[in-house]
Amino acid sequence: MEYGIVGIIVLALNIWALINVWGSGSSLGGKLIWTLIILILPLVGMLLWFFVGPKSARPVV
């Protein structure tokens, strides 16, 4: 059961990362590359997007 919960959490975080990828100001090619990385390497791709991906310009409240 523990792996199921962890899997659901990883899936939710990957969906969040994909939404952020396609909502970012990156080029279409960049978005496609990030999408492939996240889909092929789910946990690593999501973490890479979080730490290395383009940052938004909105202020933190």
C-alpha cells in the first residue's frame, strides 16, 4: 500500500510539473524536451524541472 500512495504523489507532482512546463514562457522545443524528460524519468524529471526549469516572474507573497 505504501508504494501506491507514493506513486499517486509522484503522479500528482508530475502532472503539476507538466502544467507548469506548458504554462511557462519557454520555446515550443524546450517545452517538448521538458515534457519528454518528465515522462521518461518521472521523479528525476519533475525534480529537474523544479530546480533547473525556468523560473516565473511572479512575486512570492
